[in-house]
Amino acid sequence: MRADDVMLIGDMAARTGLSVSAIRFYEARGLIAPVRSPGGQRRFRRADIRRLSFIRIAQQLGLTIEDISAELNKLPSGRTPTAGDWARISRSIRASLDEQIAALTQVRNRLDGCIGCGCLSLKKCALYNAGDRAASTGAGPRYLMGENPDR
Amino acid sequence: MRADDVMLIGDMAARTGLSVSAIRFYEARGLIAPVRSPGGQRRFRRADIRRLSFIRIAQQLGLTIEDISAELNKLPSGRTPTAGDWARISRSIRASLDEQIAALTQVRNRLDGCIGCGCLSLKKCALYNAGDRAASTGAGPRYLMGENPDR
DNA sequence: GCTTGACCTCAATCTAGGTTGAGGTTGCAG
DNA sequence: CTGCAACCTCAACCTAGATTGAGGTCAAGC
């Protein structure tokens, strides 16, 4: 890790907690655009640390790469997220979290109503039919919960 | 669809809402074990409808194939789930849903505390560090909200 | 006994988010 | 100028949960 402003991919990995391969992957997906040395090696600016940290946090909040890319693209002219941008983005993430919590809660409540009913195969079972709606595609913390927090 | 007790895979698909390929897939994964006709075609019993319905519901609740397989294996001697079994299983699913809701809520609360703080790249940021725990691998409703039911 | 639709197997493909490996360069220190 | 770690690209592989397609068989009706 150098003292000046140019950092290598390994330095970025050390600083952000991401793997080198993940950082290259994000570049391939267009989330970051480091400059290159004459020899072709990636040179990162300090601002890229914030950008990568943002990617990491947003992912942990359940946004997909595409979602994150969209958020980053909303920033005027390739800026790095500032505190203000972050506030705006996080409010939108919050709304999505709220939705997900509500959806999960609804499923749980339906499950409560169903415990012991034995209706498992009936077409009119609330859970059975609810599933069609409960499981739709889109962005969301697919990996956020659900996962074993202890390992 | 025949009136008697033997059903073909297409009948099962029609009755459970699963696709034919999904049913074959579940068999390959050991979740069901239909008998075969002399010619090699799958013959399903009525009980398999319940079993498949159970698989479908459990999946919509966020269990992985492996989780479901484990639940089904807990049933004594290859029985099909009864109302009682379902009550036991659904209580355990409920506990897992509760955990997930709690985890999500915690993340949302952390996010609230962080909105506007601009700490994005700081090592001490609660969200930044929380992520290590919030997003690890394991079973859970990865697809619960999140998928397109319309296709 | 032939046609036809439903069935069969097996392998390849898909999305997401990367990791791993092969084979080859860069660039800094000595 | 050499050694060597860290870098580079590109392709293949991984998990989950299936779907799709190719090529072939079964069984029921006429």
C-alpha cells in the first residue's frame, strides 16, 4: 500500500474487504472504472474506496449488482457517493426493506392461521395460493436474511 | 387424469401446479419416489399429491430443497405429512421466519441510524461491519420475495 | 398395427455473483 | 539485469433450482 494516491488492486482488496477477483468482476460489470498504467495494470483513486465500500454495503442490504449499478448511475457525472447521495439512496433502500419485512410478516401470519389445519393439498388453502404472490422476482435481500448469521 | 389411484406425471403437474420437469427434478433429489410401470413410466399414488404440495408450500416459505428433504426424512418410515406433522414442521418454519424478520428489522434500524452519516468508508461504520454477520451463506427464503410468479 | 401424445433419459443451458486456474506480463528491489 | 510477487486476461467452474432440447419409447385409440 502506497502513501500517495495511486493504489493497486491488492491494496483496494485489503482496504475494502473485497476479494481481488470480486473487484475485477465489478469492473467487468461497469460498477467501477479504474485507470490503467502504461503496462495495463489497474490504478485506483481514493474515491474508488468509497465506491467499492458502497457496493459492499448495498449488497449486504440485499441489492443486486444491477440495482447497485442503477443507484451509482443516478449519481451525476460519475461522481462518487457523498453523504447526501447516501442519504437519498438509503431512504430508497429503507423503503424496500420495509416492504420485505411486511411481506415476510404477512407470510408468517398466514402460516400461523394454517398451523394444524391439515389443509395441505386443498386448492383453497391460503398458504397454498398465497405462494403465487409471495414469491415474485425482483430485487431484494435474497441473501440478507435467511442466512445463518453465525458462520 | 384417471379416476383410479394411479396417476401419471402430467396429472400430478396439473394437480399440484408444479411443472413436469420440476417433479422429475424432485425425484432426482430424492424428495419423492414414485413407482414405475413395466415400461418405465412413473406412477404416482394419491399420497404423492400431498407430498408435492408440501414441497411447494415449504419452498414458498423459503426452505431449500435440502431443508425440505430433511423435514420429509423426519417423518417416520416414509409417511406422507399428516396434519400433526404439518403443525410441528410449520412451528419450526415459523421460528425461522421470526428470526429472519428480526434480522431484517435490525438491518433496517441500523440503516436508519446511518442515513446521512456519510461514514460509508469508515471501518467503524455499524452497517459496514454488520454486514459480515448479516450476509453469510445458508438456508433461507432467498427466493421468498423476490421472484416472478407470473411466468 | 399404426398413429399420436405423453412419457422417458441425459446433457446442456440459465441467472447471480463470483472463484479458480492456466498461461503470460509488470514493475520494483537488489 | 535478474528475480519474484503481484498483476494481467480469458475460460471454466461453482451453488440452487430448475428449464429446454435431442433423441427415443410407451400405451391407448381407431
